[in-house]
Amino acid sequence: MSGILITGGAGFIGSHLCQRLLDEGNEVTAVDNFCTGSRANVTNLEGPRFTFIERDITDGLDDIAGPFDYVLNFASPASPDDYMKMPIETLQVGSRGTMFALELALRDKAVFMQASTSEVYGDPEMAVQNEEYWGHVNPIGPRSCYDEAKRYGEALTMAYHRSHSLDTRIVRIFNTYGPRMRAVDGRVVSNFVCQALHGENITIYGDGSQTRSFCYVDDLVEGILRLLRSNVTEPVNVGNPSEMSIKKFAEKVIELTKTESSIVYKPLPEDDPKQRKPDIQKAKKLLEWEPKVSLEEGLEKIIDYFRSDLTN
């Protein structure tokens, strides 16, 4: 049994990590200020091995009793709608908040994991993004608050690793979906599915030729935990390499929801990435990990999840 602290523990991915780690018999402490997380995501986790602390991690973490064996830093707005509404908060949690989480890990000599993102690659100039690619990022654009916060978080993590010999991990997360996503939160999957279930037109920004690669949350959590328990300190892509255009994805949602929705097109936002496809060779080799859940299987699950929300 390990003692584990997860920042952003009431978020979409953070709450799934809490659940999986509790199911394994660990003691889990989650910290979240409900900026984008939900209290409903953690109410079912209550028990003697689970502690929840409502706090903005930029206010500090040093008073939280440990010791912890692992510190996982997953606190950050992650959807474009959220971080564009809260650019300063996003930069603060990626810098000041990450530093506080690193200091807590250093205090307890814990393994530290930084949740990074495919957004560190920006609008990539290569069709498949591997971990050696440095990215093509606009440092002052509307998405820069998130892109640069995550790039800084990676740099800070590696600085603590090199300067303090802190045992660190960096996971670069690609587009992920599954239960506990918020409806219409600016992410493609939730937007399309919820629009379809409401019988509304599905909105595509741009001509729909831009691509994404969608990973089901259970697969992602497995990859994250394999990385956490490895000795790999360099960044690792965790995502599904099955690439699909946004237009084809919208058509698949229409097919599976059996909606009569049409597709409508609006202008593409500034710096929106034209392609997303992870190279996961490192994860396959070092972690023996690759996604198992097919897009159709995963979509059926998320459609059922949002449909149940409509009927409850």
C-alpha cells in the first residue's frame, strides 16, 4: 500500500486515477479547488483510505501531512474553453502550483509525476509527434497560456530532477475521453456527442480536415500508472495513434447516436492544431503499453454516459 497525493484529483482524469489507485488498496489524498473539477467526481470515493482537500494548489501544499510515496500533479484547466477564460490562473497553476507540488515530493522523497500534454507540440510541423520533437508553439497566442504552462512545467520538473536528484516522470497526454467529462466543455468528444444527443447541429471549426487521435480514459490511466511505476524519467507520449479527421469523427458520432443532426462549419480558431497523432513507440517499448479500447467501443460508452445524464 502506497501513500499517494493527486492534485486536480476531482478532475476528469484525476478522479479516474483516484478510483483506480483506491481500488488497488492505496491511500489517496486528492487536492482540487473545483475550478474545472467536480465534487460529484469524488463523492463516491469517500472512505477511510481517501482524503479530499479543497484548495488552490498555488496557495501551497507544505502543510499537508504525509509522507507520500507518489505525488501526481494533474491540476490545470485542460479544455480550450476553460484555459482561454482563465489564462492567468492556468499559467499560475502550471508554474507556481507545479513548484509547490515538486517541493512536496522533494520533502517526502516521493516519486513525482507531471501531467503534460500533446499541446507542448503546438501546431506540429510533423505528421506524427514523437518525444524528441521540440514543437511549433506560438508563445503569445490565445492558446499559449496552456501550451507554455505545460512546457514550463516540464522544464521545472527536469530542473528538480537534475538539481535535486528527484525521481520524476513526465506523461504527455493526447486527446482523452470517457465518463466524468463535462458536457460541452470545449472538447471535441463531449461537444459532438452532447450536440447529437440534443438533436442540435454538430459544429466543426474549420473544414474538418484537421485530425485528432482519441484515447479512452481507462487505457490512459493504465499507461499513466505503468509510467509512474517505471524508472523512465524522460517524457513519454500516452495516447491512441489511430488518427481521424474531425469531419469523419463527427460522422461517426452521428451514426452511433442515430441523430438527425447536420454538420455546420465555423471559422477555425487561431493556432488550432491541424494534426494530432502520437508516436507511442517509447511507451510500447519501455512500458509495454498500447491502447486496447477501440474508438467505436469507447464512443458507445461515452454516449451512454451522456444519455443517462439527459434522462436523470
